[in-house]
Amino acid sequence: MELEIGSVMAGKVTGITKFGAFVSVAPGQSGLVHISEIANTYVSEVSDHLTVGQEVQVKVIGLDGGKINLSIKATLPPAPRQAREGGGQRTFAPRRSTGGQGAPAPGVAVAEAARQPEDFEDRLQRFMKDSDNKMSGIRQFNDKKGGRRRK
């Protein structure tokens, strides 16, 4: 039987190790299912998911110099994504200056409400400007300090 990358076939688990399982896919041909390719979830022990003699569906994901790399995970439907706590996507709000009592400084809330979401180019431009300002401050400090160094 000629194996090709991407082909899906039935196989029988012939051995279990701490790093994966060996699966016989054809007479005289067996491949390795690495522990990371067994399930869509974290696998700490291969024996929790597979047993010797178990029939499994495998997909050929690599042929490397006579070695056959197999995946059980690739034949499974994708795992459902879990929603994050707190409403989903993480957003980063700019830091606000406060008036001392935890309330926004006057005019800050109005300005933030009127501002549109920034795109990548605007954020990159702001980052570059801040970076240049910090670097110039560092250079000025080093220039002042430079004449007083001890040897």
C-alpha cells in the first residue's frame, strides 16, 4: 500500500510509549502518533486515551526517511472554542489621568467618547512617537552624565 501525506485510513494501536503510540496502518508498515497529535485536548498520559489493539482513524501528516508520522487529532472535528469570561474579546483602553479621587479628569470622558477606535497605523504612529520621545530623553540624560564618569 502506497502512503501519501493527507491520506486517512484505519489503523491498529500496536504499542504505547510516554511520547506517543505506534499504529499499524498496513501489513509491515507502522507509524508514530505523537502525544500532541492524539486529541484536541491536553494529553498527559497516552494510555488515558489509547489502548493496545484499539482501532483508530489516522491521517498521514509526514513521511520522513521511512518514518511515518500520523495524527488522530487531524481526523477529529475541531474542538469548540471556549468563550472567555468577561464577555469575549479583550480590549485595551488607554490610561486615563484621574483627578485624584479616582474620577476621570475634566473633559477626559467626553474626549474618549468622541474618539473613534484606532486602527493599526494610528497605534503604530503613536508608539513610534512615544518611543522617539523616550529615546531622546535617554540620550539627553546620557550626554549630561557622560562628562562625569569615573574611570
